[in-house]
Amino acid sequence: MTPRWLSRLLADRQLWKNAIYSIAFITYLCSFLFFGLAIADIRESGGTIAAVIDLIVAMYFVIQVIFLFVLSGAVERRRQNQPIDFPDRRG
């Protein structure tokens, strides 16, 4: 059995959302790093296979950031238990 505090921690949506945003921010910084490496390689040597690989990795990181924001939207959705109210039409 899992401890009660662990269950509450795993159910905390705000904690998950903040963790996803932190990972997305680090991933975004990594994409800038690889774009910078590609630009530096293109300026220095006119473009080699390393620049192409750096651009591919940078685009992967950008796509991952987009995925993480979509994931944070899924985490944000909450189940709403609202009663369905039917008006009385017998009158």
C-alpha cells in the first residue's frame, strides 16, 4: 500500500503542472543552445553535418516544448462533478 502522503502528492495537479513547466523551460533553453551551436558552426565553417544535426536536435527540443504545454493543458483539466438540473415542466 502507498502511504497517504504519497497519494496526496501524486494527486496534486499544481505540483505536476509546475514540474511540467520547469521541464519545458529547461528544454526551451536547450533548444536555444543547439540553435546557437548550429549558427556558430555555420558562421565558422560554412555549414557542416554537425550544424545540420544541431538544427535537428534544436527542432526536437522545440517540438518537445510544444508537447509539454499540451500535456500541462491535459493536467489542468479537472473533473467537475456538477449535478444535472432538470426544470420542472409539470406546471
